[in-house]
Amino acid sequence: MSDAASSLPGPSPQIALLEAMPDGVATFSADWTISYVNPAAAALLGREVPALIGRTIWVALPELSGTIFHSFLLHARGVGGRVTWRGFYAPTGRWLTASAVLTGPDLQVYFREVADHLPEADAIDHPVSGGVDGDTADDRDRLRFLAEVSEAMISTLDTGESAGRLTQLVTPRLCDWAVVALIGDDGGAGEEAWAHGDPRRRADLDTYMTGRLRGTGDDAALVNALLTGQPVQVTTIDQQQVAPSLPTDAVRAAWQRLNLGSCTIVPLRARGETFGVLAMLNTADRPAHNEMEIATAVEVARRGGLALDNSRLYGRQVKVAETLQRSLLTPPPQPDHLEIAVRYQPAASYQQVGGDWYDAFQQPDGATLLVIGDVVGHNVDAAAAMGQIRSILRGIAYDRPGSPAQILARVDTVLTGLRIGTLATALLARIEQTPEQAVYGLRTLRWSSAGHLPPILLRPDATLRVLSSLPERLLGAGTDSPRTDQEAEIRPGETVVFYTDGLLEHGRSGIDAGLERLADVLVDAAALPLDDLCDLLLSRIVAGRSDDDIAVLAVRFHPIQPS
């Protein structure tokens, strides 16, 4: 008697009988751990008993994944009665006939090898389409289909796009139309996607899905699949139950043309959580799903569920990084005769979010200080480092006003002394005005750059001036080279734009090409209100989520009205 058999409950004669049986016997626990397997089963699966016991099927039998035998096992766990299957198990090159039944949390499976050509009576008991050669072709086609599902689903991390792809993959192969419904992060209804295999009915499906009322009681099968984590099949549609969800004549007419006859709801699960369903719906002209189709759908949902869950996790990480970043970027002040506008756009990838920032505040002497910066590195760590540097700079600048170069030098000292170990580019600008300048509405822009890109001065006549200066070391570089101030006189009506490198390098263009592109947009935007100007910069240059995060700060100097 093997050590494995000794763990099976029951008297020794029964265990010995199982050990001696020519048919394979295996028991799978709720988490798919192989709790018992007899020698015949191990041999049919191409393994020794000790290599299987106590391991999950994914670890012990990685080649099982994607086979129709795998789909059969997944389907069998969701069915109350006995389920049988006969087909080709490609990993060991054997034809098998199998029977499975759920006993409490455990799945009991009995299987044996069969000859290529079965007696006619057996073929009647276990009908197979196409005979032996048809089975082989069907299995190969099914494996190709499942491989297509995996490849298509892993190519995007957008949850909505992933859901849409899943519906398109199963129609019309497994159903006439399909719906994916996800649970939102708050536990309520989340994203939905749908597809119809008949182009003539797609408008009807759109009308029905966008116009139907939720929560009217016609979703009992969906709720059951979510609660149990098992497939639910509905072979007849109760039209009276559906009627309350159809609020208008247009929705009712669309529903009638969809001609729903049956459906199967398959839960979408990953990492022990059910977070949505795949609903496969057939018209009355198509038979209800058979066990093989449901088994295939279960495997499709398993693969699609993993991809969708990755998309959901990715989206959450993007949201965390973006929320952290935005929480550190406060609204700018609006000093007299100055208008300040800011924009922050996170990167499409959460791994690229987190380095860029802007700031604007008034010092005790009344001068306005503007800051734009970019921490070296990305992701949540960069956002945290950015928060440190921004707070240090803001505190130093407010506590002891000085020129931009003096403030950046003191920030250097603190970063080095506290061993923060973070590098960042930054440009600090101070807007000053003497009594003599006030008579004419003039101001001085004094700035110092720690390796940051130069601001651009935009005049009302749409001419530009790049406020360039010699490059100086980054913040936190730890060297003692002096920092210098630059200054320019600003006239009423002029605008100064500060930005980070994500705006210039979008589309992987170089700095020079990016500056030319930025200049062209600014020329076109010279007459626009300041907020519209900032919006145009993002819409014309970025046009969607970018590879890097972007910060923009713009200040417009308005004329001083005579009192």
C-alpha cells in the first residue's frame, strides 16, 4: 500500500481495492490539490504517485492546462450530478473516458484508457461528433481557440478593452451574443461590454444593453453565478420576468429581435475572488449549450478572468499612484494682476507616474514663487520622494525668503544633510515688482534652474522668447558649485510657460524637436484664455495618456488698472 493511499478515509480492504483497480481514481480538493490518486490514474497521467499527491494540478500537471480534459474537470466541479466525458488526452497520447462527481468539497474522478474505435453501444452511451478522427480535429481546434483567447487577452491592460475582447472571442463560436459584467471596486455594478455575432443585430443589442433597467429581478442567474462561483445555465427564458427591465417601446422591440432562447452564465474568477461574469446567450434558433461547450466556456472564463484581473489590479495601481501624486499638488494662488494655471497629466503606466510636480505660493514679502520640477525615477517611490523635496523647498522658501539661487542652494544642503538620496531637476522663479515698475505695470521674473528645461515667454503678438540659461547641477547632486540667478523683464499681457520633459519628449521625440512643436502650439494659442492655452497644449501635443507624466504651470501678467 502506498503512503498516498493511507491518507484516504475508509477500511484498509477498500483502499487496497482502489490501489489494485485497473481504472484510474483521483480525488481533488476544493483548491485543486490532489489528495488521492491510485497507481492506475498516475500512470494514465504519465506520472508516479508521489509526484502528484499533495500538489495542485497546476503544479503537478502543468501540461493539463488548456486540454479538454482540463475543461471537463473545471466543468464537473460546477455540476451537481455526475458528468462524463470521452476524448483524446494529448499530453500522454491516450484516449480516455472519464466520469466525475462532486462529493462535498472534493471532486472524485474515475477514468480509464479506451481503444481508438469503440463498440457501437459505447458510442451510443457517450455520443461523439465526428468519430475518432473528428474528436482529434475537435480537440486540436479547441486548443487553438483557447490559445487564441490567451494571446488576445494578454495584449492589453485596459479593463474595458479586455472585457470587450472576451465578448468578441466567444461570439459566434460559443454563442450568438455575449456580455461581460464586472463588479466595481465599491461592490456595485462595474464596467460592461457586449458583442453580437450577427452584424444585423448589433444595433439592437446596443439599444437593449444601454436602455434596459437594472435591478428588476431578471438577473437571478447572474447573481447565482456570482455567489456560487459556478456556471449557471438557463434553458428557457421567462419573458414575464424580463418585462420589467424593458422601459420603452424601442428597448422592447430590440429585445424581441434579439430572440433570446437560452443562456449560460460563467463566473470570472481569479486569485480566489469572483469579480464578474461572462454571459453567453443563444437565440431560440440555436440549441442550449451542451456540456462540452460549457466546459470550454469555463476554460475560456478562467483564462479571460486572469487577464481581466491583471487589468483590474493594474488600474488600481495607476489610481493609487495618481491619487498620491495629485494629493501633493495643491491649487495655485491668484495674486492681484497675476493669473496662474496648472495642469498635471499622469502617465499611462503607473510605473511612470510620480516624478513631476508644480507649486506656486506667495512669500511673506508678497513676492510670488513658482516651481516646476521632476524627480529622477518613476512610480510610487518617486511620488513619495517628490513630496519630500516639494515640502522642503516650500518650507525653506517661505521661512527665509531669498533669491531663487539662494533657496535652491539651501535645499541642496538639507537634501545632503538628511541623506535623502534623491535627484531632481527644478526651476524656481520669483516674480518681483519695484515701485518704479508698478507705475508701468512691469515686473521682474528672477529664476534659477537646477538642470531643468527653460521656461518660454509668450508675447500677445504671438512672438516667443526661450528664457534659457547655462545648465546647473540637479538638486541633491551633493556638489558645491555655485548657483546663479537669471532675470527678465515681463510686460503686461505676456505669459510665461513652465513644463516638464514629458511634454517635449512625447512620442519619443528629442528635446529640440519637442521645443519646436511646443513653440508652434503656443503661437496658435497666444490669444486664448490661460486655461484654454493649457488645455490646448495637452490636447495638441499629447492627445491622450502619455508615456511619461507631465506637469505644466503657466502665469499671465495682466495690466494693472488705474485706480
